[in-house]
Amino acid sequence: MSQGIQSAYPNEKWLCRGAIVAYVLMVYAFYPAFHLSFNTVPQSLYQYLTESFLSGHLNLLVSPSPELLQLADPYDPTQNSHLRLHDASLYKGKYYLYFGPLPVVVFYLPFKLLTGFYPSGGLAAFFFLSLGFIVNFLLLIKIKERYFPRISELQLVLMASLLGFTNGAPFLMSRPITYEVAIAAAYCFMSFALFFLYQIFQQYKTKDIVLFSLCLSLCVAARPHFVLVCFFILPALLIYLVRNTTKNRFTLTMAVVIPAAIVGGFLALYNYLRFDSIIDFGHIWQLSCNNIKALHLELATLGKIPRNLAYSFYFYFLQPFTTGLTFPYFGLLWHNCWYYIDKDYYLEAVAGVLTTTPFILLILALPKLLKIYFKENKPERLPLLRFLLFTFFIPLIIVVFLLLLPFAVQRYEMDFIPYWITLAIITLWLYEDYAGHSKWFKLVKVLFIISAVISIYMGISFGLAYWILV
């Protein structure tokens, strides 16, 4: 091959990769509607919170009506339906926001200060989803080029499409308001956390450890239940680093603990100044179409846990999608937020991930492959294997938490499905590296590609179908 062709090939690779990134971002921006808008005055909850922060307040500047405050039970949705600021948290006569402040601090405030406008929920969700996708794709490229250089560019483009369209992002963009923005922000910072986690196992740099701890902890400022991931992963990482590196133990401890402690301290203070408790994010005070106080009482009823596990497993994993004779042909069974089964298990539109993204079943082979590769003890492979082992537990922790709750919601799948997608892709590559010439692998690869293509179409379809419904 001539030197000219050799030098041109990397440019062609990056042109191809840039094209798929541009295509994914275009879909996020324009499908199923144009999202890159802004407002001159606040109109949504996160815009209200931005206005409050700029005014030096933690409560929303919107005041509850006297009629609401005079109700016998202002938290009862049957009494407050025409009086409440929907999904705001009412505490001591003021409105607050349960949803984490991360999107405001990272995006809404800078945008407002730079432009004078309030970004829409669609623009904020686009920002976080796009950034998260790009970081995930860059991570996949790094893994591919270091460990699986024989993977074709065409296959890499397919995997990028999986990362971009089967992770729930098109669904979030079908109605990008407060809920979706918070989920998108957590996804974005978890994507950064995984990128730095991968870097840690490559070189054990203190900088990467600090950034991993910071990004992982910031996820809690968007989705509070991600604190469960922090409680498991950060101590596990610290133990691993102390046992397996030559760095000073004090330096390692500070690199892991200080960023998490700073974020945790700010969130604790933020909660205390609003709700007089460092652990109260305000969910119990939320005014919704369901009685959130009653929901918290139900969560404390341990006898409901087996039922919740059974229902949630079915809806999050096995619930079928709907089909129709008109475009986009695939959709979700619509339920409004008053719909419940078994008296107190609430349900919105949801389809099980095993029916919509069946290729993730390949992850079941990952423990066996990890065991095989760890036994081989090839030093050049160990950083990737350790990264996969840690990453494996992140979505698992989130799933266990969601299964315990008495409701199932499609958008919550984005709290875990993006990381299973990444793991499924790398599992396929590990399998190909281990047994690429076997007839069984060839069958698995064909099934993976077929299900991947179908899943990409379904992921995009759900965005349009839900947009039509709402």
C-alpha cells in the first residue's frame, strides 16, 4: 500500500465516524420535532429554578396560591389538581424543586448568563444526550483501537447507532421536559465517569481518579438514587487501588474521597437549607397526579417488595411493545399517570428491554468470558477486564433499586440500558477475539446484528410514537 493511501485512511476513518456522530445529533435535534429553542421568561420548572438561583433563592419565585395552602391536605391530588404547580415540592408555604440542580448549574445558568435567554427542556436534553453519546462513542473507539483493531469501520458505525438510538434518547426527546432533562444529565455525567474509569485502569493517574469520583458523584445531583452506585463503586475502587498500585495510600484515598465529599457536602447543605434535612431531596413533598406521601408510606411496607419485584421485572424486561399498520409501526401502550394495577402499583407507557433491545442478552456470556480471560492472565488484557468488571455492577445496582419501586416508567430505563449496550458491544468483541472462527460465534454475530438493526428502528420509532400520544 502506498504511503499516500496509508495516510489518507485515518482521515477516511474519522470522516466516517464524524458522519455518524453528526447524524445522531441531527436526529436528537430535529426528531420528532425541533428542540433547539429558548425562552425570554421562565416557563418550566428548571427555568424557574434558574431564575431563583440568579435571584439568590433556593425556593421557586412562583408562590403557591392561598387556596392551595388552605386545603385540608394540599398534597392530595384530588384536592389540588387545579391549584398546584405540577411536580413542584411544597414545603412550609413555598415551592421547591425535587429534581436535582445539576442541569441548572451546568447548563441553564451558563446559558442564561451568556445569552440572556432560558434554554428549553429540549435544548438542555439535547445538550446532555449529545455530550453523553459523544463520550460513549469516544470510549468505544479507544477500546476498539487498543484491544480490537480488526473490528471493521462498518461494524463500528453500527455500534455507534446502537449507542445513539437504542439507549432511550429518542424516547426522551419525544417530550423533553423536567424529568427527561434530569435523566439526560445523569446519563451524561455517568458517561464521563465511565470514560475516566477506563482511563484509571490504563495508567492509574491521580487526575483520572479525581475526575471519575467527581463525575460519578455529580450524577447524584441529577438522579439522587445514583448515590447507591457511589456507595458501592467508590469504596470498591479505593480498595482495588490500594491493593494493586504503588501510589501513596493517602493520595489515593484523597483522590477518591475528596470530590465525592465536596459534591455530597453541597447536596447535603442544599437539602438542609430547603427541607431541614440533609437527606431530604423533597420528593415526599412533591405535588403530582399521585399522592407522593402515600407512595412513601407504601415504600416503607416491606410486604409489598415481592409484588413490586415481580411486576417491575415484567414491565421493565418482558412487557411487549405495541404494533400497528401505520408508521412508525412500533409503539408503547399508553397509560396516564393515574393508571394503576393492584390498587397501588403505578404504570406509564413502558416496554421491556428484552423485547426492544434483545441483543443485550449477550451480556449473559460476559461473566464466563471474563473468567476465561482472567485465567489466561495476559497483562495487556487486564485493564479492560477490570474496567468491565466494575462497569458490570453499575446498571445492576440501578436495576435492583428500580425493581423495588411500585411503578414502572419507560424513561427510567435510560438509567441503566446505555451501560448494558456498551457491555453487550464489548462482550461481542471479546467473544469474537476468543472464538471468532467457530460456527456458534458466526450464528451469534448474525443474530446480534439482526436484532441490533431492529432495535435501532424501534428506538427511533418509540420517540415518534410517544410524541404522537402526548
